[in-house]
Amino acid sequence: MAKTVAIGIQSFSDLREKDCFYVDKTAFIREWWDSEDSVTLITRPRRFGKTLNMSMLECFFSNKYAGRGDIFEGLEIWKDERFRDLQGTYPVIFLSFAGVKQNAYEKTRNVINGLIEKLYITYEWILKDERYTDKDREFYRQVSGNMPDEVASLSLNVLCEWLHRYYGKKPIILLDEYDTPMQEAYVNGFRDELVAYTRALFNNAFKTNLSLERAIMTGITRVSRESIFSDLNNLNVVTTTSDEYATSFGFTQEEVFAAMDEQGIPEEEKENVKFWYDGFTFGSVRDIYNPWSVISYLSKRKYDTHWANTSGNGLVGKLIREGNGDIKSDFEQLLNDGIIETEIDEQIVYNQLDGDDNAIWSLLLASGYLKVEGIIREHPNDTPVYQLKLTNFEVKQMFSKMIKGWFQKDRLLNKFVSAMFKGNVREMNLYMNDVALNTFSYFDAGNRPSDGKEPERFYHGFVLGLIVDRAKDYMVKSNRESGYGRYDVVMEPKDANDVAVIMEFKAFDAYDGEKTLEDTAVNALKQIEEKKYDADLLQRGIPAGRILKYGFAFEGEKCLITKA
């Protein structure tokens, strides 16, 4: 009989006690424990079972679950006799930063302090024991949501020492979603303050803590060692390119297909599930599926952007929207099912996201939006160059919806495109100026203020809008070789009987002798003709009379379009 597929249960004990559908990941317990690593950081995309696995570790090791081996019966870890004796034998400190999403430093600090205070309250009773002193009780009274930083920095270290003193065993620390506050700090501009607070907390908890048995942290990104892990040389970092724990998070194809069989889903649906949700790669293991999407599909029997719809895309959308022309041009390649090549640094430095394209692609890879197709190494000492593409169809659909959202107001982009295919320049100018007026500042980089506007940020974003708006019928390309030069945008029809479009974008420049926007637009049209941007289209057999050519002239947020 097929088990109930429950969505959103993150408590391992609840999942097992209710006998809900569960993919056995308990081999992770053995792999981690046998590694003997002091502190382990594992990065995986959101909704990949990190919290459930941390809950599983708590249920297995924590003395709060002593005698609860029943919830592991029938699972992989329980087949190993030596691990049965470990179950429920350690004090465990379990802390999650998943909900720390405040927009200011003081609020973030107070929330983290409040989480630590709740931990302390659960152990208030041990302070009544004679092994604890008045000094211990005084420190306990200082721990609160607004405690001084010097108290906060020592709080996890001190709690470990107290538990070690009481139980005679060093505790295990489990810290889930450790990097959520750092992402919010970057978006809201208080990264430096939070780095100082977090560095002190982590170093005292994980580096100088003589009462720590082991610790494990999970998150989406590997925040650079130079920021919050500066003194943590005992840290084993496991990222999406590592082979360790490759199948511990996410579902393998074998696990997905077995679940579909259990649920009685027809064989022919397996290829559709693979098309939508396969594509993640961890280390050398391919064909990893997003568990949230698979579970949602098993429950609802509906294909949708389940994972992408669970929020968490704000930072990614901001980086692409405000990114420079190169970022958007590469993203055009990805949306057209292409591959980009870039160096990857898995140590995310948030303050580099404003000016380092590679840092942005590194973040998208760590977050699960991109996958590694191959690695190019010209020489053993060279920095490897990664070949990346969008992870799967679900991710592509998510980005398409996100980009369409940039131009939602009054469906202006759709109206503009309709006017363009009809050759109606008057309406094109009307709609384009409305589009620019409503969205120009939206594409301007908020973290990179400047006195001058950067129109290329807007029109590269506009091209992304064209791609997702007309993806069914057109290949939209930009800044590619054709004839004697490089055009800005070509919309090549998949059906040679449809019209094609060439657009050249130019910013008004008085130094080029241009006195008006009309001069700039005319120069754009001249460039289309002189550099023979229609060469590829003509060679494909599209008649010259079915190739529409437009010159776009920009000056700030103003735009003028002319037609050949």
C-alpha cells in the first residue's frame, strides 16, 4: 500500500511516527560519524532536505530521544549494529537560522540572541544542580534577546561546557541554514556589522570550544573563510562540487522512479518527471532531483514550478535584473538552452557580488539554478573553467516568470511586440517610452549608484523580456557576429514564413556629431545596413521584404525608434 505523501513535514520523528512517505537518507549518519570531522559545513540548494536531515541527526544522537530506536527500525542505519548503541546518547544543541530574515542589523542580532535564549531556557533546570555556581547562574540571567555582544559571542561555548559538566559527554551542535542572515544582510546593507557578530559567535562555538564533540552546519552558500570563518581551520567544507555526501541530500533517479512505482504512477510519466525536475549534480553524481518538487508532484500529480514557487528567489532576481550587459547577455544564452563558461569560486564573498560576474554565477550554481556540464582545465595549475547551463525545465520556467514580472505593468511589453511585428513605429515609440519610464530605474543597480544612467542595463533586460515573451516562435539573439559586424538584437523566426526583426540600440552621443535623438536612430539603421546584419537571415531563405529593421536611440529614459 502506498504511503501518504505529506508536504512540508521537517520533523523526522513526526514523519516516521505518522508512517508517511520517506526516502531513506540515514546512511548519511554513518558517513558523517565515520568521517571523524570536527566541524562540517554542507551547502545545498534550498528545499533539498537539509532541515529534515538535521532533525534526523538530532533524533539519532540526542539523549532527548533515548530509547527511541523504533523510529529508525527498517532504515539503513539500523542495519549497522555498532550504531544502535549510539542512538540517544549525546546532548545535542539544535539551532536553525532559517527564519532569521530581518531587514536591519539590530533586529537580526536580537532574533539570533532570542533563539539562543530559548535554548538556555530549555536547560534552566540543570542550574539547580550543585555542580553549577552562582557565577553560572549570573551568566544565565544575562542571556536574552538584547544581551551584550560579549555575552552572545560566548553563549554557545558556555552552554556546551554546562552540558558537558552535567552529562559527562561533550555535546554535538547542529546549526541549520547558517547563511540565511548573511544573505539578508547583503540585500539590506548591513553585512559588515553582521560579519563581526557572527565571526565571534562561530569562533567561540566551533574553534575554541573544548567541550564540543562535533558540529555540523548546513546552508545554501559557502560564505568566505575571510569573513565569518577566519580562524576556523578545523572546518571541512562540502559543496555541490564535492563527492562527500553526494546522495544524502536530494533524490537519486533510482529513488524517484521507485517512489513513482510505489505510488502507482504510470511508467510513461517518468520521462516527464525527469524533464521537469532532474538535472542537479553533486560531485560526480548526476541525475539528482529536487525533493520538494518531486514530493509536490507525487502529492498533487501536477507539473509545476513547485520548488521555484517557494520564495527565496529575491536575491537571484535582483542580481540578474541589475547586472551589467555581460551578465544579461550570458543569461540570454542560458535561456536559449545554451552553455556559458566561467571561473567559479565556491567561497561566496557577498561584497563581490556587486562587481564580479564570476561571483554571481558562483552563487547561482550554489543555489541550484545552474548545473555543471563540464570542467575545462588547460593545465593542472590553472583555475578550472566551468561549463554551466540552467539546471532543468522547472528552473527555466521560474526565470521566465520572473522576467515577465519585470514588465507586467499594463502588459506594455506584449503591446510593444505586437506593434513591432505590424511595423507600427508610432505605437512602438509610445509603448517603449512607457516601458522605459516604468522599468528603467528597476534595472539600475541599487548597490552601485552613479550620477549617469546605464541604458544598456535596461535594454539587455528588455531583450530577456523578448526572449521569454516569444520563446515559442522565435530565437532571440543579441550581440552576435553576422556579416561585417555585431548586431544588438535579432529575432529569428523558427518558421521561415514569419517575419524576422533586427534591432540596433545606440545611446545618444554628441561626440559622434549627433545633434538629436533622430540622428542617433538614423545612425543605428545605417549600421544595420552597412554591416549587413541581415546576412544570416537572407542565407536561411527569409526574403528581404520580411525582415523588419529598427533603430533605437536612447538618451537617459527617453527612447526614439525609427524603421528602415
